[in-house]
Amino acid sequence: MNMLRVWPIVCEFGIGALLCIVGIWCGLRGGYLDLKVAEDRRLLVTFIAGYVFMLALVCVFTFLAPFWATGESS
Amino acid sequence: MIAQAIGGNLDYAVMLGYFVAVLGFGLYFGRYTTTTKDFFFGGQRFSWWLIAFSCVATVVGSYSFIKYSAAGFRYGICSTQSYLNDWFWMPILVLIWLPIIYYNRITSVPEYLEKRFDKKTRVAATLIILFYIIGYIGINLITLGRTLETLLGWEVMTGAVITAVAVALYVYIGGQTAVIMTDLVQGFILLIAGLGLFGAAIYHFGGFGNFWSLLPQDHKFAFSDFNGPPKFSFIGIYVQDGLANTGALMLMHQGFILRFLSLKSVKDSRRMVVCWVLVLAPLAAIATSCGGWIAKALVNNGELVTEPGDSFVKAAHFLCAPGVFGFVLAALTAALMSTADSLINAVSAIFVNDIWKPYVRPASSDKHYLRVARIMSLVAAGLGLALVPIFMKDTIYGAHSMFTAAVTPPVLMAILLGITWKRYSPAAAFATIVGGAILIFLSFIWPDALVGPFDFGMGPDSYKFMRALFGLLAAGTLGVSVTWLTKAKPESELKGLIAGSQMDAMRRFKGGEPNRRPGGKARLKVKIERDLAEENTVIVPQSALETMAAEPGDLLYASHIRWWYGGLRSVHVKAGPPCDCADCELMRIRPEDAATAHFSDGQQVVVEKIM
């Protein structure tokens, strides 16, 4: 595996996770993000789903899509 | 860039027609602007979908099509990286920053910095933010000037002047409402044009597989290599765009602050953000970059000869029929106008709220401030034009990257530490902004000594990107160090201004305990009554209050029943005590409030609880 292609994902989604955690933790502190409220729970799920969606998209265009036309594999 | 003009008369007619239509559209909305609140915040009444589209239009500047297509031609699909960084900032934006600025009725970033820290921090931030926004206007104007030079053979400055005059004119008359409404149209146009071009290319090549196989393999990766090539490495783009530029767009860009504050409620910001960042931004990434990918495929197929900087225009010209090419050019114009208008409005807001109001003419009438705001819109366009000759010395990508990497880190770091860390002191914030700016300035004099250690072995070619990392670390280190040596503000003065105290800000906004019980919408008939006791208060039946899960004193939002107005005809009011008739289905409202919302007697409206 070409680590020069892997480090960008680790960096982007690692620092990204830190930023997300800071935001969510600051929302939970003081009760502004109240997980007893259905709407707030949906928001939290959306944040996580968005993160996973972006990660999946980037993985497809790093480990699969570049090799589609040539038949090679990563 | 190519020298001769391309495109036919029909194309230019379509482009000119679009230009005039947008101008007229913007001027039409001047009638909704009668106060500074309308001029800067569009009356704080718009729906999430309208703001989401207008945000995309603002993010996509005219430089985007040229810059990202050029990057797409050179490096492939990793040119979309800039649009895929935004999601990670969303929790900070939606859960911390937006509630703080919205509920504290903060009109500008410098105003927040004065409340959170002190006056001198506000002054320092005002100067840097003004410089940042005016520079952004200059970059947008030069891009369109260069495109018109390519298309029509005009001088760069001529194209920039014509566009600046048109945009300044509709901002002058219509303010934020004109900006939002024209940006809605322009957001649609630029997405349709960009994605339409991509669709046309796939059709031309006989399917996605054929198009994909025409791209070199190193063009098919989501990211560049971690530290190469120096002018487009992953780490360079990430620190400059993913951290400094995206952070600045979310937290310190006055144009976006005004747009967020135009929403009818903070709750709407959640939907707006999901629609903007998760749906529209990826589409915009394809729309702006695809010109370069298509041009590369056409070149590899032996059908086109082009340079990276011309790839968007040449690919569009190759694929589009006469007239349709004009539509694509109109999208390019749309991208410019929709970014420049927000920036011009933002400069005007900062000048009025942070310079004119506190220092030059305090306690004047709102009419006076509105007049100053309008004049300042024209001045802002003029200042942006003055910067065009300076940016002409670099490539557009280079100028944009260098500028954002150098200007944004100190203020961004001060805001980020300010909202998340209560110990962060006023002296530290001032040191972060001023000391950070000085260190970044010094990095232009001694780049090898200051930026060199952060270049990940890429050398001087990467400095214009890696300067962002140096700036963030230098400003952050200064801020943290000075904090430990100085005294923080008492916690009682920080209520509602830092993370963890958003509920205090909500209480302050409402003037009471927020009602967060989930409720529905009630459909009522307007009854205008002159003798209602309290200003900005409506009387609705008990049944409507129950539907909305609202109580007397709660904040309500009444809007036209047609959703596609997007809040243009709406008003925020307080619920008064319920009326005696349990099922009369009337909303009694004072004439002043009805006039604000453009409601007439007997009209049906939708009412919902805000908090």
C-alpha cells in the first residue's frame, strides 16, 4: 500500500474528528445539545453520518476508482 | 491565456441578457430594504434552503471555475479537496459559533471580540478583517477581468470595472435581501451550467467509463500525495484551505456571518448546513473542477489543445452549442457577482458597525446609518478595484492561496480559542491577533527561517500554502503562552459568549426561559388591529398555541403560506395571551408588524414557534 496516499486520509479525518469532537463536546456542555430531545439526537446522527459518508467517498476514490479503467488493484 | 476572443454574438447576447436580468432582479428587492437590519441581515427571516443555495453561490467565486479547473487539468480530481473540508467545521459552527452570535444579536466579528475581550482587540480585528474582505473582492474582480479578456479581448481592468459597478449598484439599493435573492438564482445557474457541462462531456465520450479511461491514473485520486507536488500537495492544500480558509469562512468571514444571521432561526441553520455542505458543496466541487478534467480527457483524445488556465473556457467552448456556451459564461459571471455582492455588503456592515457607529457618529438615526452603509457599498467596490493591479502579478490560484494563508490565521485562532476556552484572556487575544500578524509579515522577509521548518521537505514552492500552518501555530502558541501569564475575564462577564453558556445566550435573546418542546405549525388568518397593547406581539387562539406547543411570551414566526417565498414575507413576533374565541383561527397583529411582513387583512399565514 502506498502510504503517501494513506497519510492524507489519516490527517484529514484525524484532525477532522478532533474538530468534530470539540464542537459536539462544547454543545453537550451546558445542555445546548440535549440528547433527550429527538431533534438534537438526529443532529448528532447527521454529524456522524456526514463524517462516515465523506470518509467512504474518499476511500473509494483512493483505493478503488483509480484502478477501475486499468484493472489494477491498490 | 489565449489571446483572441472566442465565442459568438449569440453567446455574448445570452451573457449580456443574464447580466441585465440579475441586475434588475437585485434592484427589484430594494423595496424590501428600509432599515439597516434589512440592509445587513435581510430582516432575519429567510428559510434554510434559500440561505443554503446563496451560501454555495457565495463560496463559488468566479475564480473557482478558473482556479479549480486549472488544478483539475494539472492534478485531476483532487482539485475537489477544497470543497470537501467543510464538514469537519460543522459542529463548531452549528453548536458553538452560530448560537453565540445569533442569540447575542452580534452584528460583526469585531463586535464579538470586544464583548468577549476588549476594545483594542476589536480594533485590531476590524483592520485585518477589512483587509481580508477587500482583498477577496479584488481577487474576484481580477478573475472576471481576465476571463473577459480571454473572451472579448477587453483589458482586464475594463471587465473588472463594469462588473464592480453592476454589483455595487444592486447591493447599494437592495442590500442583503438583494444579495440573497440574486445569489439564489446564481447558485442554481452555476450548478446547472457546471453539472450540465459535465453531463455533456460524458455524453460526448460515450459514457463515464470512456471518460474515466482517458484520464491519466494519477489524476484519479481523491487527494494528492501527502507532500508533493509542492504547489499542490495534500498537506499544503489542507492547511491553507481545509484549516485556515475554511475556518475563516465559517468563523470570521463577515459575508457568511451576515448570511447566517439572515436565517429565521438558529434551528434552521442545522438544515441549511447539511444541505449546503453535504449536498450542494460536493456538487459545486464537480461543477467548478470538471472543466479541467474534461479538457484533460479531450487533450488525451487528441481533440483539444489548451493550457491549464484556459481549460474551463476551452472545454465549455468545445462542447457547447452557440448560445449554450453563453449560458456557461453567464454562470461564470454569476459566480463572480454572487461572491462579490456578499463581500461588498460585508465591508459595508463592518464599516458601519465597527467604525462609523462607535467612533464617528454614535447615536444617530437608523436612516443615517443606512445611508452610510449604502455609500460604503460603493466605496468597497472601488477599493476592491484598486487591488486588481496588485493581484495581476501572480496566478489566480497563487494569489488566492497566498492571500488567505497570510491574512486569516491570527483572527481565526483568536475566535477559536475565544469561544472554546474561558481561561483565554483579553491580553492573549490581542497578542494572538497583532503578534500573529507581525510574525506572518516577518515570514515574508525570512521565509526559509520561519516557514521552512514547516514545509515537509517541499521547499520554497510550498511556502505560500505552508505559511498558513506557520501562522496558525505561531498565533496559537502566542495566545496560549500569554494566557498563562495574564488574568482571564471573570466568568460572570463571559455568560453567553463562550461554549457551555449557549443556553444563557438563548435566555438573553428571548428574555426568559426558552421553550424547547417540539411543536407543529398553525395556519391562521391575519387580522390587523390598531389597538393591540404591546408592540411586536400577536394574539392567537389557545388551539394554535397548543398545536405549536407554545406559551404566552414565546417567540413565534409568521410567514406567507407559499413556502417558496423562503421567508421573504414574514415576521418575528411574541405570543400574547390567547384570545377568548377558542377556534376563531385568527392571528391579531399590529399594522406595523403586518407591514414589515407584507401581510394584508384576511390573508392566510403559517405560524410556528421559534423558542
